[in-house]
Amino acid sequence: MTKPRIKETDQGILGDVPVQIYDAFQRGMRDKGWIETDAIIKSGIRHGHALEVGPRPGYVGLEWLRKTEGTRLTGLDISPDMVSMAERNSREYGLSDRVRYVQDNGCRMPFEDTNFDAVFSNGSLHEWEDPLGTFGEIWRVLKPGGRIFISDLRRDMPVFIKWFLWISAKQQEIRPGLITSINAAYTYEELAGLIKGTRIAACIVSSDLIGLTLSGSK
């Protein structure tokens, strides 16, 4: 039986040491090819101006920019420390002219209506303070025909997958946070139920052994 969801945080990751540790963890994930960039591109998000919700240190979006041509990215993160780290990493990539980062809350985005060609997010859904509000904002800022790709962990992943993720987290300081993230994640049934009756319900919820994906278009 799946344990009830335990809310983690809606403030993002803060503080120099936690941010640096998480950056090292995400950089390792990138180097192993374990981030979602290719899945985002495969979903049809490969051109125009995209919004990334919860970019954290920025590697998913920066890899997306690196692998696409003529694209631009805006990253929205609630943590000012993560915004600073993502800006630093964009300079390291040599992509700071194609990306900007904004510190604000996803449930009240500081953007005009129909402003983006696509919206994507990886690994932050379980932290959203108001997921329905954020889904509504995503729909509002997305252009007609624009694509959506949102992925995250699933709380009911098999035990052997949890163990694999635990072992793979070489930075031991990350491991407790990994468990709290899993415990805060949604199940397929919860996510499908959450969007039922909303405008974003036109998107498709799918799952694999590790996580959930919400994808579609406006």
C-alpha cells in the first residue's frame, strides 16, 4: 500500500552549501545522461521561446538550449540562490545571451498571456505550493498550440528503484532530500485526479518505473 503524500517544501533550495551540493549532484546527473532534456525535445519542444518552471541550477534547460537552434529560454524559480547558480552555469555554458532567470512563484507568474511557445519542468512538481494555480498559470502564459512537458518522480516507484537512486546519489548530503522528494511526489492516480476538470486535462499523464510525465499542447 502506498503511503500518504508528505509535503516537502514550497520555498525551493536555499543557502550556499545546500545549493552547491545540489549543483554538484545535478551536474553528475547531466554527465551520466540522466536528465530529461532528450525526452523534452522528443515531445516536440525544440523551437521558439520556452519557459522552464523550477530550473534549479539550470542543467536541463541549458542542455535543451545547447541541443536546439534559434531557441530562447526563461527560467522561473522560487529560490533566489538557485537563480544565482543557474545564471552562473549559463555563463559557463556560454548561453547567457539566450536565457534569463526570474525569481518568483509559479502560481503567480510575472509574464504576459500567451507569451511562450512551450513550457517544461523536471523534478519540481512535488514542491509546487499550489499545483492547480501553477497549471492555470502555465496555460495562461502558453501560446495556442504551445507544448507542455512536466515530469517528476512518482511516490509509488518500486523499492529497487528507490535503492538504485539512493546508491546513485554520491553526495550523501543529498540522500535525505531524495527520500523526502519521493515521499512528496504524486502517484499516477493522484496527478490524473488533480488535473481532472481543468483546462490542462487535455494533456496526457503517463508513468514509468521512476516517474510521471504530463505532456500535450494547448
